Amino acid sequence: MPAEWEPHEATWLTWPRGAGASFPGKFEPVPAYWVKLAELLSPHERVRIVVHDEAHEEEVRRLLAKSKRIRRDRVFLHRFGCNECWCRDHGPIFVVRHPSPVTRHSPIAVLDWRYNAWGGKYPPWDLDDAIPQHVARTLGLPLFSPEMVLEGGSIDVNGRGTLLTTESVLLNKNRNPRLAKRQIEQYLRDYFGVTHILWLGEGIAGDDTDGHVDDITRFVGPRTVVTCVEDDPADENRAPLLENLKRLRAMRDQDGRPLRVIELPMPGRLEGRGQRLPASYANFYIANGIVLVPTYSHRNDKRALAILRRCFPKRRVVAVECTNLVWGLGALHCITQQQPIVGRPCAAR
């Protein structure tokens, strides 16, 4: 699996539906985020959007048509059917092989991990679970279907052989109760092509995924990670994030070299739906030429943006105010999934 900063052919999105369970009582401002993503991403790469049915497609086309900043020749709608909008978790995960003159195998394939809506929390999820199959068929790509539950937000890779994940998700019995840790690690090696697996502990409060790594720690380079740290000693995120920081400082990459660890602040306590919301600056998305960073109208917004601009000096780092989006318990990385270009060299960060 390539690193997210490597060149993209496209970004996949799943458009939200008012009938879904993700935004109770606050759906009206939500579709504007998908329009915004099409505006920001289409100048840099294709944008492929999954819609539910004919009526949903007509609604999406109407909303997109109102924008004058979208590259319409780079936006494609795919009527596959969908339950919710969290494409990072239910969408296709792409893996590549190095080109070889002695094989005719496809240089890119789709992984179709089993999906059960974060441990069976939000039925139904059957339409979302089938989306990778539709993508592979549409693109004419090979499909591999591991017999293991895994969401895309639960892992992050450096594209060199190292994978980051959390014990609170992949070892949770609501995913794969019959698999031991060593068996899960073997699935990760076999299907992602990694050789080195780094385990963090818990995620952040309010995260209904049980602690996805894309809300706490992300690769921003082959040996460099940013990881969230809570400054407030009274905050419930303080202890688990410090424990993850401690683990990272002792970790090595696939070549035995220590990781470079950069601390990223948290945006404080954000509440809605009668609960704490999982607001995090780590839920950014890296695309061709641009990095989209969730912000929350908090004093730490500027500080987080400055850190990420230093991490990506050759990309434009853009803030996207996500207070209404995180009402659905996710942000920008949760709703995007990258499709890599095969045969292009790794892009500069």
C-alpha cells in the first residue's frame, strides 16, 4: 500500500444521505463539505463520488452544478448504493506492485476487507460493505477479499514497509473475535505488503470507532509521524495520548531506525449530540499538491496548521472548518480514500 503522499489518480468519496444515521438533527450543512472537497481536489486529481440511487445522483449533480470552482471534467459519479458516507472505512483500499517486464498481472488492485460498521454499531451496512467490489468491477481491477474485518481509518502506512495501528481497534473482539494478534498481523503483512507493524494503545474520547489511528498519529514522511498530545492535564485524552507518545519514541521503522516524532496539539473539548465529539487535527487528508486540515474555531487551529505546513513544505495546506462535519463523529480523512497512480515516483512531501 503506497503512502498517502505518493501521487494520486483520484480521491474516492461517498456522498452522505439524509436517511443515514451519521448526522442526527444536523444534516443540512453537511453536503456542503462534499462540494468543498470537489472544489479543492478536482484541480489536482480526479474525484470519484459514490451515490445511492438515481434520485440521490440527481441531488448531488444539482449541488455540484452550483459551484463554479469545480473541474467538472474531473468529477465522476458512481451509482453503487451506500448506507453512510465514511469512505475511508468502507471504501476501496488500493495496493500496487512494481512494474515488471516478465508479468502481465495488473500493477494495481483493490482490497475488499470485511466491513461491519465499527463492530456492528450502525446497521445496516451491507451496501457500504459491497462498495470495493463495485469499484474493482468499474475500474477493471483485480479484487482481493481478506476474511478479516478492517476499516481504512484503523491503519496508516509509510509506503516503505511499516504500518501503524491501535490495539483498541484491531484487537477489539467486536471485529475479529476468532483471530489472535499474530493472525491479524499476518493478514496485515500478506495484504498490505508490510514487514513491520507498530501498535499504539487507545484512541481519543468520543471516537465511536473504538480508537482509529487516523485521529491520533499519522505518517507525514517515511520516518516521520505527527502525534496528538493534549496539553490540559485534566482532560481525559491526556493520559492515553501521552502513552502513545511514549511508545512512539521507542519505536523503529522497518530498517531499525528511530521514528522522528512531532507533537500535534488537540483542539480542546468539543461537544454535541449529548457527548464529546472526536475533534482532532490528525484527521487531515494528503492529496496531490494540497493537504486538507480540519479546524474547529479553536485557538490551537493556527498552531496545528503551522506544524503541518512545516511537514509539507511543497504542498498547499488548507484549513477546512469541520465543527459541523465532526458532529457525525469523523472529519476529512474519514470521508476520503486515495487511489494511487502506478509507476510514478514518490512525490515530495
